Amino acid sequence: MVLSFGIVSLLADMVYEGARSMYGPLLASLGASAFVVGLVTGAGEAMALVLRLATGPMADRRGAHWSFTIVGYGLTAICVPLLAVAPHLGAAGLAFAALMILAERAGKAVRSPSKSALLADAAREVGLGRGFGIHKALDQVGAFAGPLLVAAIAAAAGTIWAAPAWLAVPGALAMGLLLVICRAVPALGRAPGEEPATTWWAGVVGGGLPPVFFRYAVAASLTTGGLVTFGIIGYHLVTTLGLTAAQTALVYAAAMLVEALVALLVGWVYDRRGNAVLYAVPLLVALVPPLALGGSLPLALAGVAVWGAAFGVQDSTIKALVAALVPPGRLASAYGVFAAIQGAMAIVGGGLAAFCSTTRSRP
């Protein structure tokens, strides 16, 4: 199942990571300022995290992990291709594009707690670090291929707007495969004697989750807030350093490749050395702004590589450690609470990065 979910994520990542690679240039072409780009992308990341606070407990209480996973992927498969409509809407184009970006991120919030819970259950057989690492590596193959596809389409068509419509193809393939997997894999069960949260609200606030889980979630959220979105980095690459939209998509693809390689390595290290590997995350996060948002293209490219490495460490180990701290029947709730705490810092980080970028761009 780890491999099957990885292939679904590969296809889905071609869609939404391909789209994310062009959010900055796309919004800029519709007249958005650096502040608007930072606000939309930061709010999108916050939604993708904070809304999990509701969807995780709902999935646990109803035992509907597969339903939430399918609906969430469906939102992404629909909203990204619809971005192609934005330039034809005149003055409403920017608002429509922002709405589709936020809706796509909401789809991430709907599916992620349930998908992560299903994946954690399967990954226990091969090792949590290895399981999440393999999944993340396949996920990042799609994240690498998606921006490459966007870059190729943009270069061939001479405009970024042809790319979103083509991303409907991998989206449809992902949905088809997901439906096949759903029929073959049973629903997620609870450990013997384990009870769900007494009420939905208790699940939302994390009632019954161990204190160490909350300490870990707060610590991880600080690095999330400090890691700027690629929307801001992409905007800087285009408006300050002169890269084209197609070149920016290629840079993002390279970052996804770095993330995939780091995820595989760190997942393997996690199973052998434990969670000490996470100490590398704050250092990597601190290096990103001075490098990626600097005035030199070589430094900016180095910063993008560090940005990818930081995500690789986080995504291959953070979810694995949550699964080690929380019982199976509360995993979706735990992932929802964890993501909400991260999201609270993501919106702050996105706004701060946007403010700093606007200040730097003033004459």
C-alpha cells in the first residue's frame, strides 16, 4: 500500500506542485503585488494546515478515512485545471485565481489527515521512517515532473496559461488509481480497547492526545513559520533576478528533486538513529531567507536547494514521529491538530515574508 499511495501522490503532485511552481508568476501576470502573492500563498498554506483540525477528527469518528482522501484529491484535480480560465475573466481574473488556489489548498486539508493515517498504518510493516521516506520520494518525483511539464508547456505555448489545463491529465489518472486502491484496501481500524474522542470538539482540541505530542507540534511549527513559501521565492526570481516563468518552474523542479533525495536518505537514518535527525531542520530553515531572497542568482539557487532539503527532512520524519507518539485510532485527529498548529505559524510566516519582500523592493 505504501507503494500504491506513493504512485497516487506522484500523479497528484504533478498537478498541485506543477501549479505551485507557477503561482508567483501567474498571480503577478494578473496584476498581483508581492504582498498579494505572499498573502494568497501564505493563506493557502495556512488553510491546508489549519482546516485539518476539523477534517482529522471527523474522519476518525466516522471511520471515513477513504472518503476524505478521495474528496480531497478530487478538489485538487478540478481546481488546478480551472486556473486556465482566469485570464479570460478580465478584472475578476485575479480574484478567481486566488479562489482556485485556496480551494486547491483546502483539498489538501480534507485529504491529508486521513491519507497520513492510512499510510502510517501500512508503513509500520516496513518501518515508519522508511515507509514515509519512500512515499515522500515518489511524491517528489511527481513534484519534480509537474514543474518540468509546466515549464515545457509554457515554453512551447509562449504563455504560462496553457499549463493548468494539461495538468488535468495526471489528475484524472490519480483519481482512477485511488478508486482502485480504495476497493482493495480495508478501512483503518482502532487498537484493541482504544476509544475515539468523546465528542467531535474533543477531537478538534486534541483531547486525550499525549502531552509530548503537543510539545513536539509547537516546536515543529516554529520551523514551518520560518520557511518561506515558493510563491515568494518565485516572485523574487522573476521580478528581481529576471528569470522567466518557465525558468522559475525548472528551479522549482530542481528543489523537488533535492527534497526527494533527502527524504529517502533521512527516512533511512530515522529508522536507525531516531528523531535526532530533526535537529537539522532549524539550521536549514534559517539559511533559506538570506540565500533564496538575496540579490545574486547563484545564492538564490543555493537557497532554493536548501529550501528543498528542509522540506525533505521535515516530510520524511515529522509524520513518522507523530505516528510513533499517537495510537492508530487517533492518528487522523493528531495529524489535524499538528497541522493546525503549523498553519497558525504559516500565515504569520507568509505575511512576514511578503512584508520583507515588499520592503526590499522599494527604491
